[in-house]
Amino acid sequence: MKTLLGWPEVHGFQGFGALMHLDMQTMSAVNVTVTAILGGVLLFTWARERESPFVGWWGLTLLTMSAGVAMTAGPATPRADFPQSRHGDDRSL
């Protein structure tokens, strides 16, 4: 069996032209992890050599951004239950 690039399929490998499914949860996890690591490295570098405060602020900003993406990408909390109107329709919400 030939793949998209014309290479034979070997043990399930379909060549580099095969499509891969990446959902938003996976991409968000990668984003949070990489951003947190970069922020930690910058803060570590700033702690060792404090010549420029810019490096510390940059690291702190990356850690804050990582926490923000983690909070928004996480599961949503359930909404508060609003009381139903007297007439039974939800237009009053």
C-alpha cells in the first residue's frame, strides 16, 4: 500500500504526509507547559544575574500568562441556577 508521499506503509507508519488530529485541549496543555518553562528559565536567569529588571518582568509575565491560559482552558465551572420565571419561559434570564 502506498501513502501520500509514495512510501510503502511499514508497521502502521503512513509516511510524513499522514494527517494528525490535535485538539484544543492538547494544544492548550503544550502552550501552558512551554510558557511556564520559559518563564521559569527567565526568572532563574534573572535571579542569578540581576543586571536587567526586564528579564525578571518578562519571566513573571510568561508565568502569569501560563496561569491565565491554564485557567481559561480548564473545565468551566457550572453556572449558578437562576430561578425560573412564574410563567415558565426562560426569556427573563
